[in-house]
Amino acid sequence: MRDSYDRPRTSILTWLISLLAAVFIIQSVLARLPGIRTGLEAELGLSALSLQSGHLWTLLTYGFLHDTGNLLQVLGYLVAIYFVGREVLPILGTRRFVGFYLSALVVGGLAFTGVHWRHPELLIGASAAVSALIILYACFYPNREITLLLLFVLPVNVKPKYVAYVLLGLDLFGFVFYELLGYASPLGAAHSAHLGGMLAGWVYFRYLHDSEWSLGQARAEVALPRWLKQRSAAKAAPAPAFTVNLGDRGHLRAEVDRILDKINSHGFGSLSVAEKKKLDEARDLIGRR
């Protein structure tokens, strides 16, 4: 028998974490084979030389490779993607989440290659995207109390905005002293990629999150002459008040259910202005009934 309910879909976080884990396992296996130990990193890793050779795909593929000798780092990235991603994903929706994640990789990669253009170094790892997710989470929930395990043992309660400040300060310090001044870094030299990812997260929250992504909804704004604006304002009829018919409970429930289904599938950011307004007014009117 068939029903009209959608089957539960695998979360994009599950696919992403599975992909990162699978690529890491493949890297670990290839690293033990003679002759192709660094072949995967050379073809898919990011550097100024790869971009100069026209390998533009490395702006994305580098984020799915990791250092096979640093398992703890990879586990840390996967944990951060899971716990931060599950809070951000319902707000963005699947499509925006994927676009945001890949865009953060591109911005972080461009920042890194720009800094190391004259002295090419290889960049691999998802650190730029993870940094972007952390900054975006801190922008959405700056004062929410979260618990971090310091050294995986000591629980510490802290607000996300302070975590973002600390990470930003550490990467700024590393960028200046290790990448610009050339001192030896104990944590690698990818601070510029981290800062690029952080910038992508902040720019998305500040300028892009509430905007409509659909090209079909975009409208060109043309400034009218002042005399035409005055004449149009004089002839304009009063706009009718927007009301919700509470008598037709079936229609109201169907409309609200449709909007809630859209939020569940694509996130709250996918709603149009009219849908947000209808949801708010219906909630207020039902509450007064």
C-alpha cells in the first residue's frame, strides 16, 4: 500500500561526514602504497601552482582531503561539523547549507593562495568551512550557553561569541607572525584560510541570509521622477487590510501546514516575505481567538 507521506531523507550532514571519512580512509590506504603516496594530494590539493595551471577544481577538492598523520584533527572537524551543522542546517535549509559550505571553502582557499602566491604551499583540510560554520553559529546564537570539553575532560560553559573571539584572535596572531613574518608555526600555516572562512560566515549572516536567492523573484527597481511619484501618491487608493479567515479552519490549517512543510524541507530562510507575514498574522489571530 502507498501513502502520501514523504520518506525520511538522509541529512546532508550524514552525507558530508561520510564523504570526509571515506576520503580520509582512501588517503590512508594510498599513503601505504609505493609510488602514489602523494598523488591524491598533488592532484586535488590547493596551491598557487595548481591555480596557475588552471586546476580550478582544487578550490573545492582541497577541503575533502586531510593529513593522514593527524587523526585527531580530522575527528575534531567531523565533530564540529556535526554539532554546529545540526544547529545551522534547520535555519539555512539543505540547498543554502551546501552553497554556504562550498563557498566558505572557495573564499578560504582564495585567501590562502593569495597570501602564498609567491611562495606556493599545499593546502588541504576542511578548516575554512568549519571556521565559517562556527562564526555563523555564533552570529545566530551569540549568547546561548554551550558546554565545551576542555582537553576532552573538563566541561566548560561558554557563550559562542566568546569562542568566535578566541578563534579570531588566535588566527589573526598566527596570520601575522607565522604567515607574514615567517616564524615557524606549531599548528601549520593555514591561518589565512581560517580567516577567509570566518569572513565568508560573517558576510553571509550580515548581507545574504535574509535575501531572496531565487532569480525569478528578483525585481528591478527603477527610480521614478518626483512629479510622477507625487501624482501616483495622490491617485493611489488605500491598500486593503490583510486578514485571515478564521471561519474556514480547514483552509487556514492547510495553508499553515504547507508553510511548515516548506520550513522543514528547505529551512526558514526559504520562506517569502508574504509567507512569513501570513504565518505571523495567523499565529496572532489564532492566539486571540
